[in-house]
Amino acid sequence: MAIAPVNKFLSVAVPVAPGEQQLYEVPTGTSSLLLYAQVANVGINTYPTVTLIHRRESRSTGITRDIRVIKDIEIPPNDAAILVDGRLVLEKTATTLDRLFISGVQSGLGTITNVKYDEQTGIATVTTMDAHGFSVGDQVTLAGIAFTCPSGSGITTSIFPSPQQSFVVDTVGVSTEFSLVMGSGKYNHGYNAAVHQFVRSTPNSISVVGSATTHTPYGAVYDGNVGIVTLTLSNHGLTAPTAVRAGAGTTFTAATGVLDVTTTTTHGFSNGDLVKLEEGAITFSCDKDSRGTNHSYPRSGDPASRKYLPISNVTSTTFRMNVGASSNTSQHYFESGAADGIKKATSIIGIKTESMIFTCSMDYNTTEHGYPRTTDYAYNRNLGIDAVTNDTQYTVAAGSGDETTTYNPETGIMRLFISGGAHGMKNGEYIKISDSSLKFSCSAGLSAHIYNGGTATNAVTIVQGSVQKDVTNAVYTPSSGLLVLTIGSHSFTTSNTLKITTNSLSFTCAANNHADSHTYPRSSDPAHNATLAITAVTGTTVTVNVGAANAGSATQSDYPRSTDPISGRWVKIFAVTENTVSVQVLNDIPSTNTDAHTFVSATSSGIRRRNGSVNVYVGVSSSGGTYAPLQMEFIGSFLENSTA
């Protein structure tokens, strides 16, 4: 069989694009030495800078640590910068993974807004936000372009190019368009706006207009192609829009953009409400073609598309809104209205400036950015909620076989059987268990009892002579039923009997972690109103038998209690099966009450899944990658040593 060489030399040579890119990762089964690394300036009269980064990752936690080997070194024209000239050890072990990254800063960086790729010819036509200034034959780099294409495993989205490479400008069209040869491909590629990854939200970033309510999103998904962000908000209380239909009498003044809508029913709107026209909500004909064709509005890309806009001039069946002027200023004629084509926002929110933190594919998700920025559509704007889902609620049941509701006080793990069939939850999601929604039984009576009643005045009456005594301490042994009462100096003997006043003695017990007090004897206890024989005495105590605790009549308690660690908290689920989820309910293990617990019952809908969401339009983005003139090239020499 083939034997891998013990040592192997290799070189890595790639262009350096603006932003951060990975240069090298230590292969499995090897350790590596970086022997030499340099970056050359191949531009003309440019002064780019580079930073070489050693990134070490803990493979158990995923936590990374960056060490900058060299930072922001400037490379003059027709020159090179030596980054490493010696030995830099790189490792890949069971616990550690090393990678090298390079971050470049240069002039000429621009934003891509579209890429049309012909997989047969391999030619890509790039549209830029601003004039690119390229000429035929220029070398360029591209970065962070998101393509969606079919593959053997389905539709996937990939970030191009990976690894980094340079291209030569093939043709130049208008000032914001150029083409280059990427190479032919097998599948059709569809350009996407930059793919955004939600990182976090600042607290209370979402404010509900008209109230003091705020929310903090737990997640967000932004689709730049349509401008919709889906915010994960738990227990949000926000509502979906109402809908009506445009009818006869609706008019559009193209020169001003004023749309006067007449609805087919009473709409219930008020001046200042936010109203959206669904795409194709209203169909018009016009004099431009002598009413020969009908056209439905708004279309995708029209000024009013997907936006909730304020209305005015409201009557019971009419209102006015400005949807943007049209270059076709001929007379427009109403033809029809789509069912539920007009929506009024019943919940309106605002998003705090730069409170939503995302990374995006334009720089391979290496930097974080806050949204909305002051230049974004959503900045300082009231936004109508377009769609809502609420947290899914579940009911716990006993279950059967290997899938049952259980609690292990030694580990703090509670397994919940969800009634109603497959629950659809996944590992890593969060749930909240409503206080007192679960009932468990445990051998509470057999748990340790601690007297906390202080001085119980006249708690004991000696039957012979009706002598009343105060109790200052009591020790109860659940297994035997013996109760030792401290009553002070006395001369009573085992010939005497006594009675204990109802609910006069107060104890805590380990069954509920000594969280609250209980008084005894209760009306249901054997010692209630009973004459009890004194079985033993000391100079200050008497002993009676009040009855052993019965393990078969275990105490039932509701959980979580307000004092329990998971009360009011979202907890992560794990060990998920089709019908069960598990959670950790303790901060410290084992529990102070390690008695066996048995599930008894649960209230309906006591489990809440953190999956409520709202959709809101925040503005489209066509930005989806960057371009730049080629100015830097990296070369490095590595020695790999097999550890297999």
C-alpha cells in the first residue's frame, strides 16, 4: 500500500483581495511549518497594506483566538513585504486547529449589484454600484458573490470565488458594467444579494409604536432580494394586518402618484394608518395603448412595492395614498381589484439604529455591522408588521415505554413527553416551562423536616390536669413517626397523655428544598385532635408518636415554583426525539431533595417554544460582493510533517 511521505514541501500562491481571506489550514494528520511568506505589490502607484493573522481554534468549543503576526504593513509600488522569514509552527490536534488568514486594504474597492453568468461560455457580466474605471485587459479580484445553483444534493448557495483568484477584464460596457471569463460550468447560477447572518441584537431593539412595549429578537433572517426581515420574537403579542379589496371608483393620477382607493366594503381605516398594496392589488388600463391591455400594480420594483405607506383623506370606504409618480402620464382606468389586495398594519414597530448585528457574505462574514444604518430604508421609520406567527405551545403527558416524562434529581435532567404527536423541535432550540404547569409526586413525607416555628405558645396540652405548655423545638422522624417536643422543665411521665393544637407546629422539608413552611398537625393528619401517649421523657422533652410518613401517599407538588432555577427562563433543549425533549432544570446538582419523583399531570399548553416571528419590510439590497483592481499577490512556502 502507499505510504504518505513523512515531510512534504508546498507553496501557496494566491491573489490578495480587499478584506479577509483564508490562506491555509493545517491538514488532518500533520503539523506544519510556515518557512517563508511575502506579499508583492503588483499595482501601479498604489500603497496597499496587509495583516497576517494566525487563528487558533479550540475544537471542543469553537472559540477562536487571533494573533496578528504582522499588522497593516504598507507595500510600496514595485516592492514586496516579507511577512515571515523563519519558522512559524502550525498545529492540528484533537484539541487545536490552526489557520492562516490575510487581510488586505487597498484603493479601488467597489460594490457589485448583479452578476449574470453564462455557464456554457463561462462569461460573467458584472454590474457595479458606481463607475468601476476598468479597461480591457485589467486584472481584477472579486469577493463575496453569492450564487444559487442546483447540484446533485439540491439547490445550494455558494460564495464565489473560493479559493481567491484573479480575473482579466474581457469587455467593458457602460461605466458600471464589465465582463470577464470565469470558466464554463455545469449548472445555471443565479445571483443573490449578499447573504446575511444574524449575530445578535442589542436589548430592547424593537419598539412597538403606540405603547411602551419593547422586544429583543432572538434571531433574524434577512432576504435582500425582497427586503423582508423575519424577526424571531417570543410572546410578542403583535397582530397580522387586516385586508380589503379595491373596487370601482379607484383612481390614479400618474403625474403626482396620488392613488385614491375606493374599497368594496367598509374598511375601518383612519388617517395616518399604514397601508400596503400587495403586488398586483389593482389592475388598470390606460390611454397609452388606447386601453388595449390591462396592467396590475404595484409590480416588483415599483416605489410602493412591499411598503406600508401612510394614508389620508379617509372616509368609510375611501382613502388616499401616494404610490409614486409614473412616467406614463396618460389617463388610467380602474379595471379590477385583487381579493385581500390591500392590507392595513394593525401592529407597527420601529427598529433602533444599528441595533441588529449581522455579518454578510460580501467579506466572507468576517466583520460585524449594525443595522439599520442612517442610510437604510428602515432608519427612523415606522414599519408595518406584514405577517406573524406565535410561539408554539405544547402539553406534557406521561408517555409510555422509553418515551416518558421523568425527572432525575441527581442530574437535574427533566425529560418531557410532548402529547399530540411529533413536536418538530430540534436540539439547541429553547423552551419555557410555565410556572406550576407540571405536577410531580415524591416521597415528601419521608424527607428531612426542620422545625422553624420558634416558640409555639400553648401548642401542647397535657390531658391530665389540662396543663398547657409552649413548644420551642420539635424533631420529627418520618420513618418511625416519633416526635420529640421541647416543652421546658416538667415532671410528666410516660403515664401521661397529650394533645397537639391543630397547625401549631411549623416545619420545612427537603421535598421542596425547604422553600416554604407547613404547619402540623393538619386536619388530615393522624395526630389531629388525637390523645397521644407519651412514650419517653427527659427533663425538658416529651416524645409521642404522631404517625410515620407513608411513602405510598407521596406528596404532590407543582413545578416549576417561582423559586426554582428555571422559573420564567428560556432553557435549551437536548436529547430530542420525535416525541420528547430534555432540559436541565438545576443550577447545581444533585438536588437537595433526591427523592424519586414521579410525573402526575400537566396543565394544557404549559410548554412554550421560542419560535414566534414577525415579517417586516426594511428595504431591498442588491449589494452582493466586491470588486477591486488586482494590487497584491501572496506566496508562502510550507513544510508539512505527517503525524499519522
